[in-house]
Amino acid sequence: MKYMIDKYTLSKGLYNKWFWKHGFPPTMPSRKKIIPSRIPIVVMVIDPYIWHSSMYQFWLRRRPELLGNGETLQQFIRKNICIYDNTRINHNPQYLFDTPSDYWNKFYFSWLHWPAVSRQVVFVKSSDLLQRPSSLIAEIVSKFRLEFRHDDSVIHLPKTRKGPAVKPLEDSSVKKLDDLDVRFIKSRVNPDIEQKLEDVCLKLPS
């Protein structure tokens, strides 16, 4: 999303500017606004089942020290998870959760219940960005009164991964959840949060 905003609009996408993007929205003293009201906030919403597989693959690449030897996706989704930024380990907070589902619940719950920034937040489905990038970016530009870099731009997703380089995974099967995994995640993901996210996510024209 940051890449798309930078490439196709006259605005600049930011993260980790006011606080860590994967951390929870901070509490604030009365009458003090941490994020200026003129700053649009985009919260990316990822389907919890896809998210668990994606997080496991991220852990394999970037957090191998937190995985047991030969730890499978099935084991990963059922154990404690520590969320932290290993590039700023002495600066950013660390969070411990019962399971990855517990983190998913608390992260989105905190964003859904931060009234001070509710007027400047838009929730966006990651799947919409991947499947309909032109429509999605056009909606964000319209909602926040941004400007396209070029009026006749044809919007394309990047052809290569953006962010820190990672090595490819050798075993594609790590992406797969079986029926027991899906039932386990479903039993842990808060249905009210799922429904609320579905309600508030940016709607694209048919």
C-alpha cells in the first residue's frame, strides 16, 4: 500500500512515524493528539486464515529464532507468539499472545476502538488491493482528497516484493491450512471483530 501511494499519488506513505505499525494504537494524555488530524490512516485488513499462513512464512524468513526446530504451521498457530521488531529490539515494545489468533483479535480490536482517530481512518481489505488495485487506489484518493501523480495513470501492482529482501521458501506446502487448523483458528478468532471489520472496510464500486 505504501508503494502504491508513493508511486501513484502526490502524497507520501509513512509507517512507524508516530508509533510502530504492528503495535497497538497508543493511549494518549487528554487533549493531546499523537497523529495530526490532517493525516489519513490506512489500516490493512487481512483475512485471519490467510494471515496465519502468511505470518508463519514471515517467521520462517525473518524470525527463525522464535521457531522450534522443524516447527510446522500446525504447531505455530497453536502456540504463544511474541510480536516485536528485531531491527529496533531495544526501542520498540514486545507483546506476548496466547496464539497468533489472539494477536489478530487484539490488533484489530484496538484500531476499531480508538475514537480519537476514527474520522481519519479507513480500513482496507488486503484482498481488494491485490485484486482491484485501480478501483481501490481511486477510492482512497477520492476519500482523502489526494491527487494522482498522472491523470491517465494505469495502476499496476509491483512485480517484485517491496520491503526487506527475503529468501524464497523451498516448501510451498507451508501455505496450507487443513480442516482442523481452520476450525482451530475459527474457534479463536472473535466473530464480532470479524463482522465489524467486514462492515467498516472500504467498499468498492461494483
